[in-house]
Amino acid sequence: MKIFKVAKIIDSTTLYITGGQADGIKEGDKFTIRSKEGIEIKDPDSGKVLETVPGATKATVYAANVFERVTMVKPQSTSPKLTFPISQTNILDVNPLQITGTSPIYSSSIDIGDTVLKN
């Protein structure tokens, strides 16, 4: 499974991720954004790290505009049959210090570098 990353935060409804047409991404593809830090699972007796699993899920987004090496993602489906207006439930909780488009709306959560997994 290819792992992508959040590359740019435009505003609280638009992000760019690494990966695009060259990686087989198509408009409407679904992705899960997870924290960059994994969660260490330790043996309770020895304290030895058994495995590091993916971090907490932060959001689900959909490919809205796919370019050769990057993809614009949004929190709602971009399929003409499934689109609906942006509402409070469609706003991503992004880090306002990393927004490079319009002014921030909400406080931090999604950061540049977070892991993005294709569903």
C-alpha cells in the first residue's frame, strides 16, 4: 500500500496530498488522513515494542482534482451524484498556522506531513 502525505493546506476545506495520476489516483477516490506519529504497542511484561501501528484517524477526504504528482482533496465526495454543500460537518480541522490560502476558520489538527492512506 502506497502511503501519501498532506503536502499543502489551502484552507479548512481544501488540501493537497502527494500522489496523483502517476500513482493511479482518480477523481472521487477516498482517503483517510492519519497522524504522522504511529502508536507503539508494547509487550506489557517486557516493555518491548511489538509493533508501531498507524496513528489516529483525523479525517476522510475525497480526490477532487487530480494532477500528475499531486491531488487536491476535499472532505466531501466530488462525484456529481454525491456532492452536497459544504457545512460544518464538511470542514477539516487543520492547523491554522499552516494554511496558505484564505484565512483560517478552526483550530489545529491536520498538519502538513500527516499520513494519507487510500481506502
